[in-house]
Amino acid sequence: MVATPWAPPPSPPPHLPAPAAASHMAVTQALADALRSCGARGALSGARALHGRLVSVGLASAVFLQNTLLHAYLSCGALPDARSLLRGEITEPNVITHNIMMNGYAKLGSLSDAEELFGRMPRRDVTSWNTLMSGYFQSGQFTDALETFMSMRRTGDSLPNAFTFGCTMKSCGALGWHEVAPQLLGLLTKFGFEDDPDVATGIVDMFVRCGAVDFASKQFSQIKRPTVFCRNSMLAGYAKSYGVDHALEIFEGMPERDVVSWNMMVSALSQSGRAREALCMAVDMHNRGVRLDSTTYTSSLTACAKLSSLGWGKQLHAQVIRSLPRIDPYVASAMVELYAKCGCFKEARRVFSSLRDRNTVAWTVLIGGFLQYGCFSESLELFNQMRVELMTVDQFALATIISGCSNRMDMCLARQLHSLSLKSGHTRAVVISNSLISMYAKCGDLQNAESIFSLMAERDIVSWTGMLTAYSQVGNIGKAREFFDGMSTRNVITWNAMLGAYIQHGAEEDGLKMYSAMLTEKDVIPDWVTYVTLFRGCADMGANKLGDQIIGHTVKVGLILDTSVVNAVITMYSKCGRISEARKIFEFLSRKDLVSWNAMITGYSQHGMGKQAIEIFDDMLKKGAKPDYISYVAVLSSCSHSGLVQEGKFYFDMLKRDHNVSPGLEHFSCMVDLLARAGNLIEAKNLIDEMPMKPTAEVSGALLSACKTHGNNDLAELAAKHLFDLDSPDSGGYMLLAKIYADAGKSDDSAQVRKLMRDKGIKKNPGYSWMEVKNKIHIFKAEDVTHPQVIAIREKLDELMEKIAQLGYVRTESLRSEIHHSEKLAVAFGIMNLPSWMPIHIMKNLRICGDCHTVIKLISTVTGREFVIRDAVRFHHFKGGSCSCGDYW
């Protein structure tokens, strides 16, 4: 891309004629040819010898030969020789002389000297301007290149040529300045270059790089015989702007393809998450006789890494060794990434060690691979080795190690890495500042995180989203919303972050308003994360109708077949009490992943359907899916809710024996609950004593609850003592022990427990229930007087209580307020407002009490209605006077 004022030299003559034997012109031409040959071959010693010959024959002052010698020195990289020649011997340099020197400065990395020389030139031509512009472009200073073009237009001392516009369009495309591109097109038309084939191709490429693919397509249609390069530009544009499927259509219709065309499609498929198709494309490329190059292998190996396909990767590795003369750093980096992501660190290190020139990409990939598998110490050691070997700190490697520190939440190391970022001058890099914000946020130091954010000279969407997420994680939704509102541009990730913040912290209604606002944004399209988050919100609220409406939205946008979205629908239906619909969706899903299986097992567990949960778990094993930590929590929980003691013991033994899953607190909690509720209190106590970790409040609480059920007050006191020692803020354990003492006639002890609660500032968690009626959530609290229909609800409840009293019900509550528990009020409201054929779904934040359980069973008898109640532990399906839990909850 550097302007050159002469054609390539012919082969030099075997010897030079003597001056006396040839004309002056012949000698001059011979010397010029010899100098060009030296420059082309990089023969500095030959150029210096010819310099001496020029002096000896009296031609050292010939400007033509001086320019040729200057070019030879610069072609050999001999900048000092060239400077000495220009300053000492060339007494009357012309514009060509200066252009040659500028060209040399630019090529040899002395762009500031080129600028200084350009400023001193007494006369400039179009090549002068082109040379400076080209130097800026080659150095990545695209803005400077465009400013030089504008200066050229302002001075008017030279008219632009095709080369000028080519460099200008490339700079505009590199910057993505879509506002400038049409102006350049207008100038091209004015100077009559729009019909030049190379310029026309440059126009298409510029608009593609600026993201104006429609405009590029219009220009492309006007080219009579577009080159392969031009078609490749359109291919890249369609892949980026309209998706890989549209690009595939263009690719299939291309009359001619080169290796770049194929590589674009392999890369596009891999980057869009269709790694398997990318590999098939590479195979098809090979089968059609197209030679795979380094770019092909890099994209293909990256696709293997995404699939964790070690077999495919090893085959490609072998193919690389056979077909490439040497493995370049990018192919090697892709190999390192493959082996590291597959956990094959010996192979990754072997490939890495074989590299002659280890670039920063290879180091960063290997460091990231160790981090992915939790090997932080090894990654930190590699990072320090890189600093020693390369004598520098790469910003992307530094960002990677900072991300690893974030997961460890090590404040001491965090401050050291921050200090290293400052010393290395990388804090100005946006990627480093973003990583530091994330690191401090995860370590709980929001003051430092916000300080870094405020000092950033340039912020991107990741910076703003990082701060939004940081405040969301600590529950400061107001501050998170301030950052959201402060953003000038937002993408779907930002919207999802704010939506997730509302849903995660129980502000589901605000989250749904956020989704409605998101739909009005022109350039933001909800993705699978959006709908997974929304379904989680619907599940938490128990919003059946709203969930069905959102399913309709996923159908419209084409995400209903996405596995993650379907998994979220399964969970939503399960948590909304529609377990049969959840099972239908589960069976509909053709590609079940581990999350799918876990969602269905958990759903059955929550509904107390232990045998069905075990059936799904066993089916998962038969299909070859490997259960994980969560799978075993789900199946053990289902055994606990259904009293399947032997089955629970079997699966508890299996998790470590067959699948190498180390039992955690959740597994032990399920087993303690299972054994204790079945009356095996001593066995449950022994299991707690044998736990390799300290029991949590959930474990001791499970034992305490079972002690109340089975009347073992001595063991209950022990469990309660351990629970109180944990200093848990939850009131459940205190209330349970107070109830045990009260039932045993120990009123003084009961009062002492309540006094202990007051002394510790622990208050009883208020119970409330809610339900969805006509797309509105209705909330009820005990003794609630705020509901618009409160009088009618109480009258209806009193009527129902009279009816069940005729069946022999006798109230057992000791307190008058417990007559109007929240779930009873919700039951009465549901009967009043929902059709008789419709099951009444109610959600409750606490565990349902024994009296309410009995009352709702009897109400289902006298009304013939079906009630589905989700409490804090599980579902209860009431129908015809019985409950699905079998009174085992």
C-alpha cells in the first residue's frame, strides 16, 4: 500500500561496463539496475559497494542515481545510511527523493520522522500525500489517515487518485464511520473513479466494514464482474449483520470461491455457536480440493474446543503436522486452547513448549485453560513466567488472571494485580478497567469498583453493565438502575442484567415493566437469556397466565425450540403446580441436556412424587447422561419428601461410588431429613456427627422438626442448641422449640425461648400467600384488612368453617389470629373468584401449618374443588378430602 514512483527492477547485468567503453546513459542505467537488485535482495554490503563505485566514476551527484541508492538503503533497512546520504550528499533533493525517504521512514517504524519530513517538503505531489496516508493506515492510525486526506483536499496542491481513495476508504471502514462513507462515495463520483473496478470493490468493502450492508449490496449489484474479493466482502457483511444462514445462501450462490470464502464460513459458523457445522464445512472444503491453510485450522480447532471434541481435535492436529511446513503461533494457540479446555494440560504444555516464538495469545490461552478448570495457582505461575520470558505484561493475559482472582475473592491478590496494572500502564485499557471493576465487585469492594469506573477516560457497554451488576449483586437495585439509566447505548446484555436484577431480588413486577420497555427498543431483540429470566420470575410469582403469554412470545421470535428456554418452561410449570404440563414439555424436548433432566427430577421432587422422580433419574442413566451434584440433590430430596428411605440410602451411596460426586451439605441435609422424618432419629443424629463439614441451620432444623413430629424432646433440645450456636437469624428453629416446650407443658421454657428471640432481635417471619386471578397477583396476610374484598372473604371463610365443622372438624389453634391464616384467606378468595372447574393455585412463603392442611383437605370435600398449594418446602395437591403428600410433609 506504499506509493512507489518506479517499476520493479529487471535482473542486474553480470558486470558493469567501464565508463570509457560505454555511453554515460548506459553506465547510469547499469548502476541503477544493480542498486535495485541489491535493494530487492536486501544486500546492504552490495549497496554500499555500489555507493563507492558511484563516487569513483563521478556519478554520486546524479539525482536519479541518488534516489535509487536511497531506495536501496531503505529496502535493506539501513536507516542510518539513508539519513547520512540524504543529509550529506543529496544537495538538491526533489519531490521523489522526499517521497522515497518518507516511504522508508513509514516502513521502518519511524512515522514521526515521516511526518516531520512531510512538513518540511517545499513541494508535494499526490504520491507524497499517499505515502503519509499509507504510513498512517499501516500503523493503525486510521483517524490520522483520514485527517491527512482532508488536509490534502483543503490545500488543493494535489488531486487524489485511485490509490488515495483506496487508502481513505480502508481507513473509514476500519473506523466504522458510516456517516463519512457516503461523503467519500460522493467525492469518488465527482472525480470519476466510481467505475474503476478496484475502487468499486473498495466501496463495497468500506460499506460492509461500516455496517451498512444494504448500501454495500446496492453498490455490489452495480458491478458487472465482481471479483472474489468483492464477493467475500459481501459474504462477511451478511454473516455479521444478517446471521450465518443468510451468509450461507450467498456462499452457495457464489460462482467462484477461494480459500478466504471457505474460511469466512468456517469462522462464521464457529463464532455463531454452530461448531459442529463449522467442522463439517472444513471437511467439505477439503473434499472439494481446496487446500486448508492456517486460518482454516485455527477456526476448526477453535470449533473443536467449543465442542470439547478431543477426537476431532487430535485428527486436525495430525493433519496440521502433515500439511503445514511450520505451525504458526495462531494455529498453535488454537491447539493449546483445545487441549486446555478438554483438561489435557500435558498435551497443551507440550504444544506450547514446542513453539519457537510464544506470542501473547498462546500464553493467554494456556493461562485461561488452567483457570477454566480451577487451577488458579498454575495459571498464576504461568502468568509470572510470561512476564519473565516476554519482559512485558500483555493486557489480555492480565485481564484473564484478574478474572481468575475475581472467582477466588482474594482481596490481597486483587490489590497486587491492581498495582501491577498501574505500573504496567494498562489501566487506560478498557478491558483491564472492566476486569478490575468485576474483580472488586465480586470481592465486595464497591467503593474501589466505582472509583475505577469514575476514572475511566473511555467506557464501553461492558463497563456500565459491570457496575450495574455489581450493585445488583448486593441488592442495591436503585443504584443499579441509576447506572442503567445513565447509559447512552444499551444492548440486550444490559437489558438482561437489569431485568435479572429485578427478578432476582423479588421485584418481578418491575422486571416485567422492564421487559415491556425492552420490546419498544428498536435495535434490541430479546434473546434466550431474556426469556429464561422471565420464566424464572413467573415461576417465583406462580404467574401461570403470564407464563403462557411469554411462551407465546418465544414462539414469535423463534426461541421456543431453544433447549435453555424449554428447560426454563419445565421449571416454571413445575413451580406453578402444573407438573403434568411440565412432563409434556420435557417429553417434547428432542435434545435433552443435563439441566433438562435435573429440572424434571426437581419438579417431581417438589410435588412429592418420589417414584416418578426416581423413574426419570434412572431413565437419565440409561440414556447415558452423567448425573452431577444437582441431580443427586434432586433425587435425594424426592426420596425425602416421599419417605423412600431405602431408595435414598441407595442413591446416597451411589453418588460417590459410581459418579465420583463428593457429598455436600445439600446431600447430607436431604439424608438427615429423610431419616429423621421416617423416625430414624438416632441414625440421623449419627449421620450429622459423621459429616465432614460443619452442619448448617438447615441440617439441624430438619432434625429439630422431626423431633417435634416424633415427640423426642431431649434430642430436640440438642438440635436446637446447635441451631442457636450457629446464630442463625431465622426464627423457624426458635418458634419450633417454643412450640415443643408448650406442647410438653413447659410454659416457662417456652417463654424463655421467646425471650431469647427478643434479646437477639429475632422476629417471627410474617406469613403471606399470593395467587394470580385475571392476570393480577393478589397477596394475603394473616388477619389482613387491606384487600378490597376483605369483608366478603372473611364471611366466605366463616361459612366454609361452619361446613367443615359439620364433618367433625374442631379448631386446635391456641390463638384467635390463626383462624385467618393467609392460605385460608386465599382459599376463600379463590372459591369466590374462579370458576368451579378451575383448580385454585396458591403460593405461600412459609411451610403450611397442620391446622391449615387439615382445613383445606376438608374444604376440598365440601366444595368439590381442587387446590394446589406451594409452600416453602413442597407442593400440596388437595382433592376430595386428601392431599398428595399423604400427610407426610
